[in-house]
Amino acid sequence: MNAKVCRRFPLTSLLAGSAMLLLSACAGQQNCDPSQTELFTSMACMSNGGYQRRAAALQTESQSSQEVALLEREKAIKAERAAQVAQNKANSTAVSTRAQMATLRANVRASQNQMAQLKKSRAQLLQQKAALSAQLQQAQQQLATAKADPSSTAAEIDRINRKIATLEAQQQTNISDIAQSGG
């Protein structure tokens, strides 16, 4: 109720209790919660727009809450996207690292195989060197024997000298091959 209506009622004709209720209703009750008001308070809230102000305040509060919830949802979506981007980057890095590791392992295996082959070649070259040294020593002994034997011909001595020269050339090649193989 507004102030004009309150002035029309004579206060003296009303009972003391009714006057208090009417005065409290006319004074403009600030609490216009329908679940918390009485008859005169309710009438005052309807006439002075208290219910409409309460409804508008609740509407504004609801909209604010919805806006905050929407902002929080957008933040959560952005955080989720950022986490997904980071996860994708980590996955990509892991895949790249695995590929590099596989390549390095393959290179190590190839190097190990090459090393084993070189060791095998070196062992064969050392065996050849020992065989050539033995053949050279035998040819040198044959030459010494042929020179000491008066029945040896010049052609026989010449043949042994060529054999020694061939064995010495083979031995030099063998020594060079051994040096190139790392030993």
C-alpha cells in the first residue's frame, strides 16, 4: 500500500494491534519473499513493487550465474584444448624419438656387423701373411740350396728368384691390406 492509503485510515479507530500491522505494512517491508511474508506485508510488497524488484533481482542473479558458468565452461574448454595440444606435441615428440632410437639401433647393428666383417678379414689377411712368410722362407731356403749345389742350373736359380720376387710383392700387398684393415 502506498502512503496515501495509509493516511485515510484513522489510526484511533483501529485496534492497537491492527494499527501496528498496518503501519508496518505501509512502512514498506524490505523483505518481499513470498515464503516469509504475512497478509499486510504481502499486500505492501504487491503495491510498492517489492515482488517485482525481488523477481528482477533474482533474474539478474540468475543471469549473472549463467554468465559465470558460461565463462567457466569456456575456460575449461580452452584448458582442455591446450592440454590436447600439449598431449599431441608430446606424442609427436615420442614418435620422433622412437624413430630416432630405431635408426640409431640400426646404425649400431650395421657398425657392429661391419666391425665383425673387418675382424674376419683381418684374421684372413694375417693367415695369408703367415702363409706367404712361410712360402717366402721356403723359397729363400731353396735358393740357398740351389746356389750351394753345383748341379743347379742358372734357369733353376732364376725361376726361384722370380718366385721370391712374386712372394715378396704378395707379402707387401698383404701388409698394405692389413694396415688398411686397422691392424
